[in-house]
Amino acid sequence: MDAPGFNSIVGVFRCEVHWSDCDPAGIIFYPTYFRWFDSATWAFFGAVGFPIKVMIESGRVMPLVSAGCEFVAPAEPGDRCEVRSRILRWGSKSFVIAHEVIREDGTQLARGTETRVWGKHLAGPGSPMKGQVIAEELKARFRDG
């Protein structure tokens, strides 16, 4: 667990609202947010030196064990957005990552969290997975300055 005042860097994942993403009221179909959150998480880890290809080759996994999302404002097809992500909390083998979806005009469209386990396949891809202790070196990559 992190001390009060823990400060983390922010990852940015760019996305766009497509015609199939929302209904006529501008409400984005909820799986779209979760797809964006997942992509943002993997991109964030890639930006600090853990690209998805390297993680897969090393048997590293980050299975999702909990997720939530809160709709804040409507959107329209063509809206360009950013998913801004930061580590909210580190556990010994898991972490919580917070996401905000912000339209290019600064309007927050949604916010959510994911809880993931830092794990590894025991004998290569497809084999059982086991949670691993998160190294301080990894946590440090997400801290400011």
C-alpha cells in the first residue's frame, strides 16, 4: 500500500468515438470504455518499459479481477478523447489503476478503475498463472521524479 500523498505519473491513451460506440443520446456503449481502459493500461505499462510483446514473451500477465466505470457526460461520433491513467494503489501482488476519459474540449466523459494482478504463467503461455510480488523497481517507474 502506498503512503498518503503518493504521486504517480499519468499515462495518456488517445481514442476516438466511432458511430458504433454510442447511441443517439450520446451514451457510449459501456464495453467501449472497458476496451479503452484495457488498451490504456497496456500502453501505460509499455511507456515505462514493459511493452506487451516483451511481457507476453516473458510469460508476464496482468489479469483483470475487478473493474468499474461511471458515465459522466454524453459524446458524439467523431469526438477525440484521451484516457488518462494513473496507478491509484499498489498492493503486494495487485494494483488499482484509475482512468479518466477526457474529450479534447476538456469535458470528462467517464471515469473508472481496474484492479489487476501482477502475475506470470508458471510454464509458458497457456499454463496456469500465479500472482507475483510487485518489485519496488516496477513501482518506482510510475512515480514522479
